[in-house]
Amino acid sequence: MTTHVHHRLACAGMVILFAIWSGTAESIVPLMNPLGKTASASRFSPLFPYALTQSGAQAFTELHAASVAYVPSRAEMPVPARESPRLQSVLLNNDVFALYGKPGARSMGILGQYGLAEIGPVMDEFVSMYDDANGDRGIIPAFYIIYGTCWPEGEIGILSELVVRQYVEYALERGWYVYLDHQIGKYSVESAVKKLLPWLKYPNVHLALDPEWRTTKPMQEIGSVTGVEINTAQQMMQDYLTEHSLPGRRMLVVHQFKPKMIMNRNAVRSDFDLVQLIHCADGFGSPALKKNTYAINAQATNIPLKSFKLFLKPTIPNAGYDSPLMSPAEVFSLDPRPYLIMYQ
């Protein structure tokens, strides 16, 4: 009898695994693939974050062990999908390409050099290059918006709510993502995140923090955040998503190109169910310099999801940029591969 029960539970485990593996995408915006890739290229896969580090066999072993150990309870109710650590991730089968900058500010990134009426063809050109380079994976276009700008003395200038809404809704209509980046300035990480949280009510919005500008002396010194502060930011996001029953998992991007920018980096957690922490290698320079910066970030294996930022020739004199600019193939050859690529 016991063997028979275990056999049935094992079969049930296989059915569960198959059902998860063939499940639909998480509830974010529908991915639009204007470049004609096969449907499988943009189909989401399950078991994140475990699928990044474990084989399907290992995943089945976990499910089988759980089924064998399962003791039914009359009071037990099904666990909502959003409470499971095995929520799907768009990054399993898709990369994100983002144009970075501040709308209306030509000196602050490529996104500031084009209005919404002009940005479509620009995005398509860049996305096409990366779509050609990433094989069968899909590409999700995105705006990476400087939402809070650090001014002298560490004061923060917040982008107009009307402008943010215009960009978010433009992107939402097209299935694009939006990252809202806060430079923090003289304020606490908690206050910066609190300012950003209401935008999560849009299903395509993700958040970002840039420790470089967590300072009262912008352009004179490089700021920092701590590992504990990053964890606090993630917890705030998760609590907000849960409290408001908001769909899907959201990303939190943290920039780094100097060791001091994330103090006590080993303390950073990447296990929040509803938040995907993305570690971005920032900084301009030669390919050799950028690869070295990326390699240093790669040492933080406690933050497995990586991002890479590239700098186009700026519109203002004496500003730094990448020379020569790395190709999409070079970017995807980085180890570990980045999942979010942005151009300033």
C-alpha cells in the first residue's frame, strides 16, 4: 500500500511539474515581439529563481520529496501563486533592452534626446541589433528614466508626474517596461523607495537605485548604499505589492562600478519572492575597463542577475563615453551573461 501511495504521489509530482513547466506568463503586460521571432522565443518558463541554478531533474526531486512528505490537513487551503517562491520570470526566455535618460534633458542620456513622437524608430533599431544577437530569446524594450536627479547639496529634483505618466502609459500600450531610477542624494534609501512605490500600480513599472548619487557632493564624490539598505528596499517593494495585490514580479536595479558603492555587499539578499534584484555594471570606458568592472560585479554571486550599461557619445563636450562601443555579441559573451542592457 505504501509503495502504491508513493507511486501515485510521484506521478502527481510529475503532473505538477509538467503543469508548471507549461504554464502561462506571469501577470505583467503582454510581450510584444514586432521582429517576428517564433512564439517560443517569447514564451515564459517556470521555476524561477531555481531554474537558473538547478536542472529540471533537481526541481522534480524537490517536488517529489515534498509530495511524499505531504500530510493532508482539513484546514489546508491552496497557496496563492503569488506567495510561491517559484513564480515565473520573464528573464528565463527574454532579455530587456532599455534606453536610459531623463525626458526633455538632451545632456542626460539618449532618452532625453528624443520625444515620444520620435522614440519608436530609435528603439526599434537598437532592439533589432540585440534581437539578432540573442538567438531564440525574446527582447522586451524599455525606458530607463532618471526619476529623481541629484542636485548640489544632495537635493533631489523629481521628474514631473505628468511626464512620467506619459512615458509609462506609452510603454504600457506597447508591452514595454519602464524603470524609474532614483539617485537618492542626501536622503535615505527608504524615502527614495517610498517615493517610487506608487508607480508600481502600473504593471509594467520596475524600480532602480543609483548609489553613485547618494551624496551631498554630486560630481565630486561617489556615493554608496549598504547591503542592508538594499534588502530594506526589496522588502518595501514586496510589502507594497502584497498589500495592494499587484500582479507579477518586479525588478529592482542597483548600479555599481566601484567597490564602495555597495558596502557590505555580501549581506545583500536575492531571495524575495516578488522582487528580482538586478546588479548593473555602470561606468564608461574602453571594453577592457568595462569588462574588468563587470568581472568585479560578477564576484557577487549572491546577486546572480546581472545588467550592463553602455555609453554612447554624449551631446555635451568632455563627457565620458565608451570607445569603442562594445557590440551586442560582445555584451552577451560576458560571464555571467547580462539580462538587462541599457544605453545612455
